[in-house]
Amino acid sequence: MALFYEIIYENGKTLKYKIEDTPVAKIWVEVTKEYLENPNCRVYENQWYHGIYNLKKIKSIWNRMLTLIDRWNQSKFSNGRKLSMPLEYDENKDYRDLLNRLHETFHRFEEEITEKIQYDDDPLQQLNIEIHTLETCLYHNETNEVTAGFYLEGLYPPKVHKIEDPSLYQHWTAPLNTSGLYLGYHTIGKNLEMCYLSNDVELIEKDMVRPQLYISNEVVLFFKDNTSDKISYSDSEYFEIIENWVIENKLEKYIDLTDPKHTAGSPLLGKLVTEMTVEEADTFLWDTKVVASRFVEE
């Protein structure tokens, strides 16, 4: 019998994935089943979506970020560490440095905090999602790709699998070229690939790179139109581009490029069974959320 993972949305749609027979997928299934079998299991509110963007969507994201920054500045956790950003979005400006520094604030706070904070009391968690969404639509927007992600909560402390076998990293693949279900990063901060994509040299120089060290239940849903004539790189070609970026910016003393944990991409967990085009995925993922998920055997 084959194992499938079904994801149910509040708009009534269900996406179905056939799970791969790989070491990483097997670990992910074990971790995820432990959540699904717990009566306290629920889908975490802070879900994300990166789709096909236009100026209207960008301005909507910008306004959400302003609201979250205002909430942070008024919260008891800010301790005077005020955040700011321009009130109006200017499409002629480059906001990469602003987004990098806002993300760094989130990174530092989440690593410093010692008490469990409820989602509604932590606007930085939501701001982090909006930062990545805006980065994607401004600087890495592909008209033939849509991604979304979510994870389950309900176990405390959270259930994760620590990656102690470095050979597991050989299942990470980048860039993503096949529609499917992929393992989520589920780590506070940025890994090497994220620093490269956002040109965040400063974060690396501050020794704040955070490679993925755990397998959680978080998943990334990736949709791609493979009819595009855009250049597609192999794993080795893509990582060579990142290596060259590290060397050009003289970052070798901060990053050991031979360490497998600095790999790029994500491991494939399952292939999409449900028929859905990139355009269809973009339309329904923009304004809906996951409400449940389950494993089925057939």
C-alpha cells in the first residue's frame, strides 16, 4: 500500500501527495504522525504563501508589515527596541537592506526569549512571514512558481528529529524544479542559501547563519509550470553559484563550504497527485488557510 498526505483548506479544497520512500520522508512521517495522533494537534496560524504578484498585492503586504511593526513597538516585549519602515511603498527603491535588518531583529528576539509566547502576542513571528513574502515578490518572483507552507502544533516541547547523520543532507535538492511536497526549514534565522538570495553578507559576518539541524513536521507546497524556458540549474551548478558568492564576498572564514549542513534547497517528501496548475494554485492559496491534514493509505 502507498502512503498519501492530504491537506484540507478552509475553502473546501484538498491537496493530495504520494509520499516518497526516502530516509528523510520516513523520519518526517514519524514526526508528523505523532502530532496528528495527539488530541491537541492543530494547524499553526502563521501560514505563508509566495505566489504570482502584482503591485496591489505588494502594497497589501507592505501595509500588513506596518501594522505588525506598530504592534511590536507597543508590545511589552520590545523593551524599547523600536522598528520602523517607510509609510509608503516606492517601487523605484531597493528595500533589501531594510528587509534584512528587520529579519535580523526577529532572529535576535526569538533566540533571546526564554518564555513561551502565544502567536497573537508575538507580531514578529507574523512580520517574519511578511518579510519573506515581500522579498520573494520583489527580488525572486517567478511567474511560473507558487509556494506555500504550514506546520502543526500541539506538542510541548515540540517534537523534532535532530539530524545526526550527515548523509541525510544528500537528499536536499536545489533549486526546486518539480511540483511537490517538500520539508520545511522550521529554523529561526537564515541558512546560507537564504543569505545568498537576500545578499545578506552582514548576517554571515555576524556569525548568525543558521543551517537546518532538525526535521520537523513543517512542509512546503511547491507548484511549478515546467513549460517555462527559464534556465534550470542542477544541484551542483546551483551550489557552485552560492559558493562563488561566498568567495566573492570573502566569507570563507565564516562558512565551511565542505560542511554538508550548508547545503541548499529542501528534500522532496511527496509528489502532487491532485491536478492543479500554477495559476489555479495561486488563485486559491492567496486567501485561504489549511485547517487540517491527515495520512491515508491506499
